Amino acid sequence: RRAAYPSKKPLASWLKDLYKKLEIMDKWLRNGQPPVFWLAGLFFPQGFLTGVLQNHARKYQIAIDRLNYGFKVMDYYENNEKLEPVQDGVYISGLFMDGARWDVKDHLIRDSHFGELFSLMPIIHFRPEVNHVLKKDLYECPVYKTSTRAGQLSTTGMSTNFVLAVELPVDIQPESWILKGVACLTQTDS
């Protein structure tokens, strides 16, 4: 456990997950950058997302401290030929919503279906934006690596388990989702 990435999976599931991570890294090395990145496949997703912002800052000659992410939830759950190639930012897949679900038809957060612990989120476009401001009717949904939702404090003062907050549309007060403890996870416990 000291040498492994954070996970709450039992050994058999953890090994399947590890093989999938290795397979994705191998494809990336052999075939180049994938069109959609599986966030759980990255050992340090926070560093990857910072690198995406750095590349955008270099490309457009913008100070990186003026950049942050805007988000657009797509209609697809997997890489799809209908998915337009991204010019700026990255497509991210494999997030699971805990405590709620994504309504594909209405493009909003909704209560979970009865008995549903986790629900898969569609692909999300992480778009770098200059001087990004949180808009009304958006919930800042925290993204964690595991369901523990806690970790050691890193040198930045943030939890090592916390990745970032994804802004998602809602039709009720965002505070209600905070009270329900709604978050996204890069992996489930099984």
C-alpha cells in the first residue's frame, strides 16, 4: 500500500485496474495522445491538469495564473466518432458521481436512482478559460481519487486525494448538493 496509488478496491479489482492503467499508458506511448483521457489512469491527475493549463498558456501567450477550467459535459460516455476533436483543453472520462447522478436528457445533476451508489458521468470537456468566474446555477462538485474523501496534506495545503472541483449545472440551489455530500470520484470501491 505504501508504494501503490490510492485505492479502496480489493486485490483482484485493483489488479484489473492496474492492468487497464498500464494498457492505456502503453497505447499512449505507442500511438500518441488519446482523444479522451481516463482520469483514473493517471497516477497524479492534478499534475496532468496543471500541465494542460501550462500548454494552453504557452500556446496563447497567456499568464498561467489567469487560467482556470470551464467545463462542458458531453452526451457521450466513451470515445465516439461524433465527438469533435478538442482544440483547447482535454476530454476526460471515467468519473463516477457519488450521492447523485447526471441527467443526460436535461443536462443537470439529479438525485440518484434508488439503490444506486455511483453513477458514471459522461465525458467532460475541460476547457482552459482566462479569468474564469463561477456562474450562477452551477455546483462546484469536488472530484476525489477515492471515496475516502480525505488524504494527507500536500505541500500546496490541499488533500492529496482531492483533484479539483468540476462546475456542473443544477436547477436547485447548489447548497443542497453540498448538504447531500455530492462528489465525483475517479474510481469506485469495487
